[in-house]
Amino acid sequence: MSDIKKLLESVQSGNLSVDDALLRIKEKPFDDLGYAVVDLHRKVRQGATEVVYGAGKSAQQIIGILKSLKQNGDKTVLVTRISPEKARNVQEEIDITYYEVSSLAIMGNLPPKDGNGRVVVATGGTSDIPVAEEAALTLEALGNEVVRIYDVGVSGLHRLLSRLDDIMSASVIVAVAGMVGALASVIGGLADCPVIAVPTSVGYGTCFNGLSALLSMLNSCASGVSVVNIDNGFGAGYQASMINHVKGK
Amino acid sequence: MSDIKKLLESVQSGNLSVDDALLRIKEKPFDDLGYAVVDLHRKVRQGATEVVYGAGKSAQQIIGILKSLKQNGDKTVLVTRISPEKARNVQEEIDITYYEVSSLAIMGNLPPKDGNGRVVVATGGTSDIPVAEEAALTLEALGNEVVRIYDVGVSGLHRLLSRLDDIMSASVIVAVAGMVGALASVIGGLADCPVIAVPTSVGYGTCFNGLSALLSMLNSCASGVSVVNIDNGFGAGYQASMINHVKGK
Amino acid sequence: MSDIKKLLESVQSGNLSVDDALLRIKEKPFDDLGYAVVDLHRKVRQGATEVVYGAGKSAQQIIGILKSLKQNGDKTVLVTRISPEKARNVQEEIDITYYEVSSLAIMGNLPPKDGNGRVVVATGGTSDIPVAEEAALTLEALGNEVVRIYDVGVSGLHRLLSRLDDIMSASVIVAVAGMVGALASVIGGLADCPVIAVPTSVGYGTCFNGLSALLSMLNSCASGVSVVNIDNGFGAGYQASMINHVKGK
Amino acid sequence: MSDIKKLLESVQSGNLSVDDALLRIKEKPFDDLGYAVVDLHRKVRQGATEVVYGAGKSAQQIIGILKSLKQNGDKTVLVTRISPEKARNVQEEIDITYYEVSSLAIMGNLPPKDGNGRVVVATGGTSDIPVAEEAALTLEALGNEVVRIYDVGVSGLHRLLSRLDDIMSASVIVAVAGMVGALASVIGGLADCPVIAVPTSVGYGTCFNGLSALLSMLNSCASGVSVVNIDNGFGAGYQASMINHVKGK
Amino acid sequence: MSDIKKLLESVQSGNLSVDDALLRIKEKPFDDLGYAVVDLHRKVRQGATEVVYGAGKSAQQIIGILKSLKQNGDKTVLVTRISPEKARNVQEEIDITYYEVSSLAIMGNLPPKDGNGRVVVATGGTSDIPVAEEAALTLEALGNEVVRIYDVGVSGLHRLLSRLDDIMSASVIVAVAGMVGALASVIGGLADCPVIAVPTSVGYGTCFNGLSALLSMLNSCASGVSVVNIDNGFGAGYQASMINHVKGK
Amino acid sequence: MSDIKKLLESVQSGNLSVDDALLRIKEKPFDDLGYAVVDLHRKVRQGATEVVYGAGKSAQQIIGILKSLKQNGDKTVLVTRISPEKARNVQEEIDITYYEVSSLAIMGNLPPKDGNGRVVVATGGTSDIPVAEEAALTLEALGNEVVRIYDVGVSGLHRLLSRLDDIMSASVIVAVAGMVGALASVIGGLADCPVIAVPTSVGYGTCFNGLSALLSMLNSCASGVSVVNIDNGFGAGYQASMINHVKGK
Amino acid sequence: MSDIKKLLESVQSGNLSVDDALLRIKEKPFDDLGYAVVDLHRKVRQGATEVVYGAGKSAQQIIGILKSLKQNGDKTVLVTRISPEKARNVQEEIDITYYEVSSLAIMGNLPPKDGNGRVVVATGGTSDIPVAEEAALTLEALGNEVVRIYDVGVSGLHRLLSRLDDIMSASVIVAVAGMVGALASVIGGLADCPVIAVPTSVGYGTCFNGLSALLSMLNSCASGVSVVNIDNGFGAGYQASMINHVKGK
Amino acid sequence: MSDIKKLLESVQSGNLSVDDALLRIKEKPFDDLGYAVVDLHRKVRQGATEVVYGAGKSAQQIIGILKSLKQNGDKTVLVTRISPEKARNVQEEIDITYYEVSSLAIMGNLPPKDGNGRVVVATGGTSDIPVAEEAALTLEALGNEVVRIYDVGVSGLHRLLSRLDDIMSASVIVAVAGMVGALASVIGGLADCPVIAVPTSVGYGTCFNGLSALLSMLNSCASGVSVVNIDNGFGAGYQASMINHVKGK
């Protein structure tokens, strides 16, 4: 809001004409590429590494957006849901690191780990790892220390309980699970920090592409659990990073 | 099949005419009351206390069926899903014991406990108790020793773990839970006996009247878990009793 | 985990017998009332005011649980989803304050406001207020300063924009909305703090009792948004409080 | 109805026999190709460029229909949902212009822009463009001036607000969005003209192939919003054109 | 947008301080009653009679809003979804006309009929009339001439065909139908004006409270049909009025 | 069609003016009561007793329709889905027989049984009887001999097999069942006549108000089975009567 | 049943031993190929050409079944849902005619047309033809005269009305339609014979693979309409043939 | 639990330090391979051949797990849901037997058949065989004698009845069926042992990939039936084996 106040003061002082002020309000904060409106002020507003959602964009469109962001000074840019083919095409023009297991690319260096504590990323099974890695890499790209705890589903409780120390000392936890989705409830009951649950589309039959896990997680009887979209590792990682960067008094 | 064989032998030996044989095949094993066909041979076929599904039947219809079964010699009859009002009306003519919390009535005495071992009935929360009691009373009416473990949901794992002895020594387990339905998975992972899971319609919002728990249980990643209809305590108790009466070699 | 370590040390030093140790592990942390297992250590584990889920429990059961908690020393206890009738019955034996609009009762005094910052609770319409108040009162019962912004749905953007200062300075935001559920997306795009979205069952037809808002929120294109169950104001408030109490470095 | 009246008058005047009249009523207004009944009078009835729904028809069938329409004098014909392969096959026999991004072909010239005002076609994201282009090209093929506003989703409100002039001066608006579908609500609240909302199947997980956006749009709390089928850019464009051609008093 | 321009000019000319300008932008256009933010500028922005959504608001809240609108000078106010009891309570303090069949109240006089033409409101059956009347009265409250064609469902085509004159001369058509929902398709094929379809929750079994009709209407194979929420007579009437007031060249 | 031909001939011969002919085509075949368009020619077109769908119509509306039909000479009129209260109100003015178990009323006498053979109406359980009786009474009101076979669900096959003679000699069969819906498949495999299946909303939990039975019946692996709406005993009876009245060569 | 009676009489007369009788009851009526139990008596029981469901069976399995049927004397055998590849493989060993548009094969000659009258098969659009042809060929393979009326959807009513003669003189009608599914309602209102409705999976978005059409058809407000599974042309043809072969008095 | 007791006794006796005890509790019972936590104690806890869920794991991951299990002494290991390609890759390093029809591999020899009796695996049709074989092979790998009864669906009852001896003498029955799912109900009514029902995704249209069969089975009106996930032959076989190994008194 202070931006608008500054603008109004410039008008008042005569340093800015009314029409120019109007123009600035409307045109400054993004770069319109035709097929995409690149949000150049987002970093300022949300204090975050910029993110590009790769699915449904062509390699050329991704290249265009990355160039626009680079010229604007963004240091770290995350590209999510980008296939190996598209990634290779982008790499011919721009320097990015590609992580195949999570279909994710990063342009620029990882920032320093400046969060309040560590973020645990846990999965119920081996098949949940691609989604979990999307969350973990997002967290690392946003400056968080990540502890990975994979394949600790609730049908073998002792595997989970053996990692109790990590769970109880976490700052935030991202719980990734398909099928039964109970991992979030059990972790939510054990931990005393916020738990972000990510249902995955792993499974068959009545898992209904993640619906079963989603409902299970939304009905978690443990307090302190909230949920993101099916397979949305990025969204969970992003919010977990926000929580891990909340400023204490 | 031996019944038909005997019949055929009687025909062969001239002790039974062809038409009488046909008649017996068709008419003997039940009593047609018009609104209901009471199955008098079921006990023989399935070795079980007879059961009457009370919902959708009037008090008068239930009385008629109970009388027919009594005359046929059935000692224990279970009436499920019978409202307090109907139960009172039935009690005016027939001697039954009514269990209000589970909307269930029993005519006659409980049989001796002759199963292989004990059957555990567990619930995730307090609200699941009516369904659990339907299962537990069904089990007792069918000759089983029952151990009740209530309110041990997975969001407070230590409550469940404190009953580990009961769970690990059970012959069969009926796991009753609404909302997240993870109880079945966790118990299935801890126990080494069959687990019959009963989703309940307890909860609100995305519990969708038990659908969330149902899907969660069907996707149980623990082996040895199968599922019955939402709120079907009777069905779970009935099958658990069958398993608890399986004859060893 | 240190509790178990202490216990083991007591065994080693001979101060505790093996059987007593086993007993303590199993029996100490809760009070088994038969119909409910009251979790007496939860406060220690999660640092929170105790919460009782009132739906599906009788007034007598709620009284029993409250007495058990009181004897254990709990100062503030929240009872959610308790009807006016039940609340009156409880009030005859225990001193509680009842909030009718949100069907919520509080035993004991509100704790001091010791969170990191302020928590905004926003609604799309007037009909969403009961759920929002459940969140707001939960937050206050857990020691948070709450700013209420009601009836600022996205079909009249200027109403929401006029509260931009509150939104941009919040520590966490709880966005409560039925029908279209777009409030969470729009706020998520404006704010730079975590947003917990609560779909409500307000609406008719294709709102499908909150399903439309739920899906809309899960698909939020803004980063930093996670979702709880339909009408689950308590769950959102609880997690928002956790986030508002995260310790900075 | 006047057609039938004329027919009856011809019968009355003796210019037409009863049987011939019957025949005309039944056989005149279309050309039966066996696999399709081409509607030759539609243009008269609805004043519109003819449209062929290409999906589920073979290239040969499309060619047959186009030839029949051409012989009947139709100047502009739109073919929707036609794949690049089919389009190439058709082009070998008939002169059509193919638009790959929207899988749409046009036979003949575009008509003059004779609508009441301009029609805005807006999208939430880059991935919604194919559906939006189907709407935009349909509008142009039906004689409308189109303003495209792409990638102005509600998670970055300032992008949308910067185009407020276009939105507020539109005659009709077609709002195309997947996932959260809030675009229609927000635009509906800003504009004072009818808004036709098109949910798209863009997204993953709980977007459920457009269901989430559809429900969101149907529940739009803004007045003046109606909805067409998922991905039905053509339907939205067609109706928007009708509205843009409504005759004032 | 010109409002903001004027404001900026006042700042430039020194007639308005920066802080006052900021204040005006934020506070002017509505009246915050705490439970509702009454939108006083909506009439200006959308040129419409004001509308209050009555469901989920108490009689006292409705009275408060009506008074605020009255003081602001609104002449005609529509209150939708208001029960007979609430209406009676409101009538004790404010002069409103109540229409019981459609659960709708109107404060003030109906405006003159100044639309481009006539609006047809058609229903498939007798049971659809309450929703149709909500649409028809909304249309009349917004200055439209309405032609009602009720009980002309497609299973008796001749009933519909006998009203062909009305259908073919309409400016806009609102088609209200439950169950099969085919009315919209058939009318859409006959008419050459926009058709707004309203699915109703009339029916049983697989009508699924209007879902069957909704899907049927969304899949309408006739062009020029769009759909609003189930039972949303108001929404259809509102948009139909907008279309009937579109200004020709 | 011959009606229209006659009309045209009258025009040709000068016995009828053009405008009168138009009028007759449009106005003759029904009586417009405002709230309902009573179809007076339906009996001629479909050779059937007239039927009034009672749900959603007031007693006064039903009386009005019955009077209109009576004056038109209809001898037998069926009123379906009419509650006991409404029936009593109608009986005060019109002589009807009311069947409470199936919520159905009949005005006039039953016609002679003139079908090709007998129609079997079978149910899976006692609770399906109300729907079955709606079918059976509809059949009797349309001139069919009905054989009722109730409570012969597939979980006790011998009950069904004992009625094999009736099933194999039927002309048509109406199979009414809730829950598992397998009755239609089994009967379809046994019989060699058409089977009309009626799913009922009997059951709980995953019966989903008849959806389970509906899907089960639609997937019937037996040939010769078709399905009507959930609880639509009338529809099944009506079509079964049509089939039982098909004319042989 | 008479078969069993004869068997019993043979036992009584000493012509058959008890064990042989038992054997005959169990083993005679089918040929167990291991992977399939070929039902050799079905033709006797249902008087029909034999049918093989080709989907999910390998070419070798189909060949085995056809050979078994051929040896048993079946003259006409229909194979449904058989892909072109499988058909070619079968043709290498057995003489069948393959119909590619409906993925159907026929072994043997078509039987004489011995039904009561003609069967109309109608479709809403061109894309519904494959399903309609499955119905039409099934009807022809079962001895029926078929009238095909394709692409007469309700959005262009005059196309349908021009075929009114065929519709009104039919013995049975099979109505095949996707998307809106209104064809069945409209035809049901026009015809006075049974209508079997077949929803098709044609369409996109909210057609939900035929669900929209299915619901629409189940809710048909016309009497005399029943429904089969989505895309189940065979089932509709089979039942229509049964109806067309019903014996009159 | 006795393991923990032994551990505590070792601590008490001084044979084990506190830290070592802690370590053992946490680290012993599994082998953490990074991508999977192999559960080495499961055999002890559940007395079962080890099982690896192959879907979602790479051939390399499966090899790693198999090697870890082999080194730990497991004799029989089942790998489910493994494609032919993966199986071939695994076979290059490890000796396994692959069963293509059920996509299942077995490492090691089959154990002796030591169950209480025989387990029947029945299917409704030929297409259900792959799922049935998964169940049957799982049963054999767990030491059970299996009787296969395939293609005995309820639309041809006599096929099923001819196998009555096997059904009535079984110890447990696994009923595998798609589409109508009635097989479980009918078998449940005939047998007097537990029935585990497996819905399959066989079918089309409203079979909804197994949902129809699932609901049908959950609503089974026969007692003693429980259900596992769609296509989950393994789960049914595993539980059936548990039941077949229940120890009698």
C-alpha cells in the first residue's frame, strides 16, 4: 500500500502527472508477453523465489518467461512440472538444473538455508517419492533445510516410530501419502508443529487417483493438519517454507 | 447336496412319489408369510443364530417372523436396526432384550462362547460406539468372547499401543472408525490375524457420510484387511464370528 | 523420547522394576473413562489448550471428560460442536461460557495473547460467520490476537481491497468461504503469509454442501494456501495458532 | 410459423396438393446424407454462420457436409474440434483455413464486424488459451470485434485490474478458466454486462478435468454469470455473439 | 476508472490531501454493518435494482440491510430466498411485498418495462414453477416484460409447439426444467435468441437433486444455451435482464 | 399424422379456413389450466389410462386436473406419488381409491385384463414392496394380470428357485430390488422374456439411496434386462404393460 | 422344471440311477473349456441366437467357444466387441462376417425376419452410429426387420418430425444418444410403443463419458422408456428383439 | 510386546546399556535402502511369506529389496503387479518365476499346503481370471490348497450350482467378479464359510472401472461377505490365507 502512497505523494508534489500515475499503477508490475503476464513484483510482495508452472506451456514459452525474469534480476527460479523433453529444449538456451524424478528444474543457485528450523518431508511409500521430491526441492530452492523420511507408512508403525526424534523436532512437516492417507493423521498426532498433507495419486481401484487419500487427510482427526491438492508437492513445499520463515516476536 | 441325494433315493425306493419330491424341493425350507419368506433351514445351512433385518419392516411383520422362527425351534434370534418404538411394540407380544445404543434386540439366551479365541472390537472414537456395539453384540449372540477397545484413534497412537497385548493375541479384529479410517491400516500392520474394517458415517463435511472412511479402508496398505458396508456392524460381527469358528485341522 | 530414556535409566539404576516400567509406558498418559480415553499428556506434547469434540458425545460424557481434565490441571478447555441444549446441561454441573453462533463452549479463562503477530479471519459472506467464529474463538482460546474481516467476497472486490492493510500485515490468514471459494485464491495472491482456507457448506444446488468451495480452494492458483475439511473452523484456527506460535531463530 | 401458413394458403388456393404439402413439411429443410442430416434452413432460423462439429466425424463425412453446405450457398462455415490430420485431409478437397491452437477450421471469408460492441475473451492462465481461441475465432466468424485478455488469473489481481477499462466497456465477456474458476466471479463483480463462463479441463488432481472450475463458476456469487460445458469455447462464443447482436429498441 | 482519475486530479490540485485520498478509495463505496458490507455503489456500477440474498441471514440482518439501502436512495430492492416467517418479521418494520410461491420479497415499486423485447420464462412441468417465478419476478423487478409458458415439457411436444410464436419472437428465453432437462435443448434449437437454462431439483432417484438436469443442459447440443446453478431462478432472471437491456448500435 | 392430413384435406375442400386450421393444430389437444397443460389426446396417441404425477402438485391442482380429465371422458386415471393427506383432500371432492403402501390413487374402475399373458412383479426383500406395489397397481390399472413374488432375494436362492414356474411362464417381469440389485441378473438368466429392473432406495451406507442397485442392474450380465429410475415402480409397470400388449402377427 | 420332473420319473422307473441323475443335473447343460463355461442349453431356454462377449477374451478363446457352439449345432452366433485384429485372427480358422463400424462379428446366416413388426433404431447424432449399428445388427441377427433413423437429435426437431410415420408405426424403438440424451424423452412422448434408450459415451467435458445421457434417460418424463448400460447397443437390441417376438393372444 | 520386556530385562540386568536399548528399539527391525524400508521382522510378526508391491518401483529397486530379503533368510517372496518387462530385468539378476496372466512373480519355492482346508477362488466371467489368478497364486505362495471355479456368473445359475459341492465344502471362498458383482451375494447365501469379495474393473460404461461391482458387493445381502479394493486379488488371497490358517481350539 505504501507504493500507492508514494505515488500519490509524487502527484501531490507535482513530480508526477495524473496520467503518468495512472499508467504506472496499471502497467509497471509485470511484463506482458502475450501468452503470459510475467509478474515481476511478486518477489517483492511475497519475498519468494519466482516459480513457473511448466505444464501447459511450450518450451519456447518457458524460455521467454525465464529470460524476462532473468533480465529483471531474479536469482533463483523454479520451473515445476516440466517434462524431460521440454527441459532439454530449454537447456539449449538457458542454464537450468533438471531433476527428473520430480520433473522440476531450477535456474540459478540455491539460496542460503535461513529458515527457523528444519522441515521434514515424509512419505508413506516408495511410489510417493516423486511428489515428495517436488516438495523437498521447492523447500531447498526457498532456503530451507530439509530432512527426508521416506517409506514410513502406517501399516508398519515401527518404521515411523524409529524416526520419532526427527518428527518431534521439526519446524514444519510435509506428509506425502497415497492410498490410505493415514500418515498425516498419525504424524499430526505425534508432532507439535503444523503438518501440510499432500495426497498422491499413487494406487489403483478405489484410490480413485488420490481422492481416497485426499478425503482421508481432510478428515484427519489430528489437529494442526491442512491439505493441498493431489500430487501438489510444490504447493506444500511453498507453504511449509512460508511457515518456516514466519518471524517470531 | 446330500439332502437332494436322500430325496432321490426315496424316490428310487418308491418311498416318495415324483410329485411329492418336487414339492419338497420347492416348499420345505421356508415359511412364506406373504410379506416375507422366513428361511427355516438357514441355521442348518450356515450353523448360525437366525437374524432379522428390522429396518423397513413393521413391528407386526417382525412379530410374525419371530413367532414363525420360535415355532420352528430357533433358540437365539437377533433383530438388527430396530428402533426403540418398534422394540417396545414387539416386546408387548414377544420376550426380547433391547440394546438401545446399538438399536438391536435379542430373542432367547446367548449361546456358550465356543469360538477359537477372542474377538477384539476397536473404535477410533466415542461416536463410533453404536456401530461397534452392533458388532460386539452380534458376536456375543453367535457365541464369541469379545474384547472391547474403544476410542483409540490413530491421532493419539499411545492409546492404541497401550492395548497392544489384546490386539496381538486376538483371533479376529473388527476395526470400527469414521472420518479418516486409518485405524484399520494401523491395526492391520500390528496384528497377525484377519481384520474386518467397518467404516462409520460419523463426521461431517468431506467424511461424506462414511465414504471417506470406506475408501481409506479399501486402500489399506496393510495386508489382511477387508471391509464391509458403512455402519454395518452386524455384517462385520457375523463374518468375524465365522472366522472365529473356522475349524482347524 | 527423553521420557522413555528416563524410564530406561530408572530401570537400569534399579529404581524401577521391569513390570512397573512396562505399566507406566502403557497406562500413564491418559484416563480411560470407558466411552473415551482422555489424553492427559497432550498439552505437554502439543503445548495446547485441550479440545473436546462435542458432536456425537452426550452431555454426561462431556461432563465426565471436562471433570477429568479439570482434575488433571488443564486451565482452558474448548468444547466444539456442542448444541445449545447440551451446553445448558453441561452448565448445570460445570462452569463454561457458551458461544451460540459458533456452537462452541470454553471452560476456564482465555490465555494471554502470546503469538508472533495478528491472525486475520475473513469470510466471503454473512452466512459464513458461524464457521469463521469457530476459527476465531479457537484462535483466542489458544492465545492469539484476531482481526475479523467479514463479508468481503470476491464479487465485490473493492470491499476486500479496502482491508488490504490488515491482510498484508497479518501473520497468518484464515479464509472462510462457501460457494465459489475464490476468496482463498485472491487473498493468497495479495498476502505474503500462509493462508488456511476453510470451505463452508453455505449455498445450494451445485455448491453440493461445500464440495464446490473445497475443490475451488484445493485448486487455488495462489501459492501458500492449504485447506481443511468443510466447515472445519476449529481445525483452521488450531493450525493458524500453531503457525502464529512458530519460534523464530 | 409463417412458412406453414404460406403452405396452408397454397393448399387452400389449390396451388398445392395435400400430399405435396405434407411432403414439403417433411422433406425440404435438410439434406439427408445418410450419416448426417445437414440442416440447410438453420441459417434462416438462427441467422448464423453454419457450424459443423468435427469430433466423431471422419474427414470424408466432413467433406460431404461442407460440399452440401457450399452448394446450398453458405458463405462462412466453422468446423470445430477438427484434428490437424483431418484438417489436412479436408484441405485436399476443400479450401479451409486451419487454426491449430484451437483445432478449428473456417471455410469462406469472415463476415463484417456488425455487433453492438466489443466482446472481451479473458483467460486465467496461459494453458486456457486453446479454449479461449475457440471462443474468439467463433466470435470473429460470427461478425464480432474481439478483445483478448489472457493470463489474468485472480491470484495476481493487479494483472486483471490493469485491464479494467476493457472489462468495463465490453458488451459481453467470455471468461475462460480452469482450476479455481474464480475469474468469472471477479469479472462478474467488476463488469456490468453479461459474462459467459467457460470452465477448462486445465489442471491436475482435484481439478477433476474441469469439474472444480465448473462448480466454482455455477456457484459464482456475482450476478449476470452463466456457464457452458467444460472446454466449450465454441458454445460460449456462439452465445456471446447472439447477445452482442441483440437488437436494441 | 474515472473516479480514481478525479481523485488523483483533486490531489494534484491540492484540494485533497494524500491521506484523505487514500481514505476515500478505501472507505466510501459501502456501509459496513459488521455482519454485512452493504454495497452502495453497486447500482451505479451495474445499473441494477439492488438484490439481497435472504438465505442465511436473520430477519434483523435483512431489516438492517434494507434500511441502509433505503437511506442510500435505492428505489427497488429484491430479497431472494426469504421464508414466510422471516418475511412476516421484516414486514413488521419495513414495507415489502411477499411472493410465497417463489419465496421472494420486493421493497419499493416495480420499474417501467424498458427492455429491448419480451423475455419468455418456460417450464417443463408444474413442479418447476417456484423456480420459474423467481426468475420471472426478478425480471419484472429489473424492468422487463415477461411471457410465462409453463408445463410444456418435451414428452408432449405439441404443447410446446403450440407456443412457437412466443418462443420465436422472444428477446431472451429462460428455460426452467428438472429431471431430463431437455427443454433447453429443444427450445435452443427452435429459438434464435440466447437461452438461459435453469436446472431444478424437482424429481427423485437419479435426478440427484438437479444434477441430471444440470448435466443435460450443459451438454445441450443446441448452440446459444448457457446454464446457471440448480434452482437459481434469480441468476437466470438477472442475466436475462442484462441481455434484454443490451444497447444496440 | 393422419390427423394433420385430414385437417389439410378440410382446408383444401374449403371446409376449414387457414387460420382455423392453424388454431386447431395448436390449441385442440390439451386443456391449459395455467399451472398444468392437461393432455387430452394422450389416450388416443398411446392407448393408455391417463396418469397424473402427484408429487409437487397441490391437492387443488390434482383436483383440477382430474376434473378436466373426467369431463373429457377418461374412465381410469392413476395418480402416483400422492401422500395420504393430499389423497384425503382430493377424496373430499372426487371419488378415488387410495393405496397407502404405494402412495397411489385410482379414479374410476380397473379395466379388463386384456394383455398377452401374465406379468410377474418380484422383489428382493420386504422393504421393496412399496415400489413393487406401485408397479403392480399400475399394471392392473392398465389391464394386466399380475403375479406377485415378494422377498426372494438372491442371498437365499432356493426361495427364488421355488417360484421358477411363475418366472418361466411370464410374459414380462418387473424385478424390484435395492442394495445389491442382483435379482435382475439372476431372473434375467432364468427367464426368456423381457425383464424391467427397478432399483430401490432401500438400504443404507453404500447403497447410496439406490445408486448401488441402479449400477448393478445397468451392468446386468444377463441379456434382456433394461432399467428405469430408482424407485420408479410406475415407469416399470407402464412399460411392462406396453410389452404385454404388443400385438403379435 | 419339466426336465427335472422327467429326470425324477426316470429315477422312479429305475431307468436312471440316483448318481447318474445327480450327474446329469450338474454336468449336462454346458461345455467347460477351462477359461469359459459355454452354455449349450441357452438357446433352448431363451430361444435366441447364441452371443459371445468378445472383450477380454483372446482370439484363441473366441475360436474355442465358437467351435464348441458349432459342434453343438448353433446356426447363428454373434460376437460383440471384437477388435479388427482379433476378428482377423478368428477368420483364419472360422468363417465369420465382420462389421467394423460396430466391432461385431456374425458366424452363420441371418435368420428369417419373424418379429411382430419393425424395430426403429434412431440416433441423436452421427457419432452415435457405432452403438446404433451394434443394436441394429443384433436385431437383424435375431430375426427382426430394422428401420434406421440416424442424426435426428432434438436440437433440430424438424429432422425428427419428418420421420414421424416410421416412429408411430414401430413395434419397438431403440433410441441411441449421447450428451443431452433427450432423444428418448421426445420419442417416448411421440411413440406408443416401448422405447429402449441407450446412452452413448459421445461428447466431452460434462458428458462424463455417457453419464449425462444416462441420467437424462433415466429421468425421462415420458412413460414407456427404459434404459440399458452406456454404449450397450447389444443389450438394447437383444431386449427389443424379445419385445418384438412377444406372442400375442 | 515380550521383545520389549526382554530388552528391559537386559537393561535391568546390566547386559545392555540404556542407549543401546534405545538404538535396538529403533533400528533393528528393518533395512533402510533409502528408497524403501525393508521390513525384516514382518515374517515373525505376521507369520507370512514376504510380499513386495511391484507397481511404482523400478526393476533396480525390486532387485535391491529382493536381495535384502534373501540375505535375511526369507525363503518365499511374492512380487505383485510387476510387468513382463520389469520381470525380465529382475530375472537377469535374481531367480524368480513369472506368471504373466496375473503379473506376479515368486522368488523361492512354494511352501507346503498347511491350511485348515481348501480355498475356493471363483470368477463371474473369463475376463476376471487375471485378478483371480493373483489371488490363487498368492494363496498357493502362502501354503493353501486352491480350487479354481471360473466363469460361473449368476446370469447362468446352473453353471454355479453344478459346483455346489466345492462351494459348500470350502474353508474360505474368494469371489471375483466385475460388472454386477452379484456372485458374492449368491455364493454368500449358498456357502457357510467366510467369503472375501473382489470387485474387478472388467466391463464398460456404468461399471465405472469396478465401482458398480464394489458397491454391489458392499451391499451384499448375504451375511459373511467382506470386500477388498477393486482388482486386489492379492489382498483377498492374503486374508483368505489368514482365515485358512486360523488355529482351532
